[in-house]
Amino acid sequence: MATDAAKVRTIAITGQGHAGKTSVADALVFAAGGSNRLGRVDDETSVFDTEPEEQRRRSTITTSLFSVAWDKHQITILDTPGQGNFILDARDALRGAAGMILVLDPTSDPRAEIGKVWSWAREDGIPTLGFLNKLDRPEINIDAYLARLGDAPEVRPTLLHLPIGADEGFKGMASIVSGKAFVYDGAGGKFQTTEVPADLTDRVAELKATLVEDAAEGDDELLEKYLDAGELSDEEGMTGLKAAVRSGSMLPVLCGSAAGNLGFPQLLDAVVALLPAPIDLGAATGIDSGGNTIEIAPDPSGPFSGFVFKTVIDPHAGQLSLVRVMSGTTAGDAQLINTRADDKERSGHLLRLDGQKTQQVDGATVGEIIALAKLKHPHSGDTLADPAHPVKIRPFAEANPAISFAIEAKKRGEEDKAMQGLLRMCQEDLALKVERDESSGEILLSGTGQLHVEVACERLVRKYGVEVELKAPKVPYRETIRNSVKAHGRLKKQTGGHGQFADCRIEVEPLARGGGFEFIDKVVGGTIPRGFIPAVEKGVRAGMEKGVIAGAPVVDVKVTLYDGQYHDVDSSEMAFKTAGRMAFKEAMQQARPCLLEPYVNLEITVPDECMGDVMGDLNSRRARVEGMTQVGHNQVIKSKAPMSEVLLYASDLTSMTSGRGSFEIGFSHYEQLPEHLLSKVVKDSGVEHQGE
């Protein structure tokens, strides 16, 4: 039987790396009785960070789930990554959540903590609570921290708790809403509800007046009453507070310590009281079978629709699709349709994930997350729907990889095995891409940062038994010419019996950048029979595969075949192909060849205060800045840079901006490589330079 939809809460735990998100998630599970011991990241007992790569680094790499019961509600907790290399997994996890807890670290820069997840939550209208962690650390100044937090765009932090005690003496919190205090006795999670300590009563009263005023602003009727009467009842204040949370006009901040196990029953109470049930959120936007935009109401009695927000490979159950129920109710074993692939599906058993454990459930309703196994062609971002109402929900925006590496299997013959393993991993991680480069033949593994790619290779060893080496990908240099020349290719061999004879004369001219290749036949008088002319072109194309400077492909040339000779007996297609190649090689050496390097478009978003460092770094990379735009507290820089200079730019930008910068990259054009850099490229290529 499905849960009462009004009693469902699905929350994503987000925040900066090392803010203590997983510790907060573990403490919530323990406080709700979901685990009989408090899981800790440091001793590898977390119910969330169970992957060996996570345990080794003490850092979340992929989103995991756990459901608990609290105050007759079902709360599903999604613990998400915060480290920049894995942050896109948090973006995808937010599509499975109806609420968010932003874990704040008062020992860090609050502007870094808000970052991308706050923007994503605002874009998707996800109601959010803040949790100020680590209040048992020394020298914490909450007022200064929240003031800086409030400088970030669209952030209006409002305290719901005042800490009682400081540093190691932190022992509880005073509630601004109820006027009560919660005093803890050690780290066991037990507390007593008491009166607010005398030294905090004035401050609590002051903050409550501000809170009531802020809450009233979220509701016109409440604001009018507040302006008339000067106060609101507790019930009215709570109504206004819930409206402000739902609209995103306020970020209520609660206090506690994951390390000390303080504040988590109160945080669970706030989740139930302040974060809306999914059925109380607005309708999702979808597309019907006729291509019309429609609204999908979160109605438990409506047609079923579910959004696949994540794919996981379970060692026992195989591939599982994690589905957020958007509308309707299901009891399992239902006929569905995958509206992307137009595949008919049967849902089979409904599963729930709790950390590494799976358990079968009887049904699911709006807002709940279920895991489905053995679907035909599931992708993250798919919609599963009632066949009679085949709707599509907005899929994920495609991730743009920021860094690429060439991979090479350590054992010969295991490249295909590595490729297959990586392709399966890409199903779990949408920010990971693998492809074979057409020009170099290399397998390229791309991700959001170097650590992202390195962790993927570690998992490849553990899950699929393939060890690989990472190398910087080859820069796809090209060669071209600067002068027009005429060249002669002649093949004449006599070894007994039929010989080999072909003679061709060509003119080679440079084309404009991006002109590609042109072959013109101007042979007259039958000096070369028509049947042999395509062979000359094949020979020229073969000669273009490797230039004379660094062995790079030749581009942007026009070749005109204007004369030649043949022999009735000794001429053949192979002979003319060879002669064409010889003529082109001779022309390349005479036509002032040069090396072209690829340039990329860079669009970089950085905080204002990081502009100086980023601009100086771009200049050192031979980049050309083409424009800058102010967006909130950030600058968006548009530039073009040589690809060779930005192969590892993701890691460098992270260092310069403390993880707050981001960029998009795409191919732009080719330009001539400066002469002073030529010798290094030629040396790295292993080709003896034959050009000028």
C-alpha cells in the first residue's frame, strides 16, 4: 500500500565539499531510528558513503538514499556530492527531491558554499532550509558569517535557532519560533526542553520580531494584519514562514553539530513542518504525445508518470533506475511506456534503496522514489508513463565535460573491455563521457575535473578488472602551406616482366582557413587516361594523411592535376596513386609548410573578486578575451585560447576560484602555431622536420 502523499518528504542534502553533508545525513538517519548506531565518515561506518573510493577519500562521489520515519511522515534523504569534480551528480539528484537542506560550514567562505546548488534549487523552485554545522568549533562568529552569506545573490538567511554555548561548550539551541531551548547531554542525541537561558532572552525576542515581520511579507493577508496589529499569532507566523520557504524568499537557518550529534530531532521537525509535501508543490511541465506543452499536476489519483533521475548498477539487482513519482500511484507490475524510446515496459517489483540495501515495497505515490530493475533501455532523464497518457518530462541538460584524458589499457587487448566498462559507468554518471577520437584513434575519457576522471579509472579496476593509464590527449594539430608551387611525381621501375610507370604534374595552392581540400582535373590531350585520374587523387589524399613538419594531417589545400605521362603496359592505378603521393610530398616541402593549432571558445564564469587572477592566467595561456558580462556577483568572460594551453584548465580554474568558477569549452578554429613553439611540438611528435 502506498504512503499517504501528504506525509511524504524527499530532501536532498547539499553544500560545499567537507561542510559535513554526509555526517548530517547520517545523524538524521540515527535520530529517526533508521540505524541503531551513528554512522561516521571517518571510521567508514556511514550508511551513505559506502563506495571504497568514497571511504578512501572521506568524500561523497555519488548520490545515495535512505528513507526514515519521523512524526508519522516518510522522509527520504538524498546525500549528494559537494566536491566540484562531482557536483553535477548533485544537480541531477535535485530532480529527485522536493526539498533541500543546505549544509553550511561557518569555518568556510559562505559565498563558496552557496555556489551552483543554490542556483539550481532556485531555478527548479526547490524549498530550502539551511543547517549551520560545526558550531562546536572554536571562534565561530554566526552574525558575521550570515552577513556574508546574505551578500550572495537571492539569499536571505534568517536564524531559527540561537546556539547555547560556544566552542566545546556548545550544548544546544534556543528556538526563535517556540521560545524554548533544547539542551543536550553529551553526544547520544538526548536533550531536554527548557526555558531559554536568561542571557539569550532579549536576543531571542529581537530575532522573533524580525522573523515575524519577514514571514508576514510572504503573504499579503498576513502582512496587512501585521501592519494593523503589530503582531501575529504563532500559527499565523508559521503559515507565513512556510509560504516564505516555499517561495524561496527566505532561507531559514537551524543550528547544530554533526560531530557532536546535536540538533537533528529539531531539524527533522523542521523538515516536516516547513518543507512542503510534493503534492503541495506546483505542477511539472511536460509534453504530450502531440507535442503540446502541458502541466503535470502532482495528483496521486491522476495518471502515473515518473522521472528517472538516476541510474545505478547494483551488484545483486543489476541496473536499477531510480524514479521519482511525479503523478499517480502504482502498486508495481504495471504496464508503462518509456516516452523517449517509445518502449513498452513492465515495472515489476517496486524497490526502495536504503544505502546499500534494497527492499521491496507494495506501492508508491507522488514524491516517493522507487527503484525499478530490468527495464529495456532506460536512461537517466527518461519519463515512464501510463501508456494511455504518454507524457515527457523535461530531461536533463547535457553536461559539457571540462577535461579529457586519453586512456590506454595496461594489458594489450583490453581496450574493448575498458570501453565497455566505461560505457556502463557513463550510464550511472551523466557527467562522464567516453568516445574514440576519429583523428588519433585514442579512447578519450572526459569529465568535470581530473579527480572525476581518476576516480572513474579506479572504479573501472574494481568493477571490471581493467587497469588503464591516463595520458594527456593528443592535440589535433594540422599542417598546411603558405605558397603555391608546382611539383612532379614520377614512378618508373623495371624488374622483369611488366614494370611500373606513372608520371603526374600537379599545382598545389593554399586555401582559406577551413577550406578543406579541393582536387581539380585539368588534364587535356589524354596525357593521363581518365581511368587513372582518381588514382592520382587517392595518392594525394594519402600524402595528406601525414605532413612533413610533425606528421599531422594536411588541410586547406587545392591540388590541380594538369599534365603527366603513362605507358600502355606498365601503367596502373597503383602506379598513379604512388606518383600522386610522391608529387604531393615534394610540393609540401617546397610550399613553405606551417603547423596549425586548434583554438577553443571558452566561456568562463567567475566571482568578481577572482577576475584579476583569472584574466592574468588567460594572458599567460595566449588567450584572447573577446568580451565580459556582469551577471549578479559574477563575471562571464568570453575568450578564445589555444587548445594545448587549456587541456587541464578545469583543475587550474578550481584552484584560482576556490571551486566557484566554471566554464564551457568548444572548438573554434585553427591558427598558425607561433614559430618559437614549433620545435617543441615537432620534438614531441617524433617526426624529423623537413619544412622551412
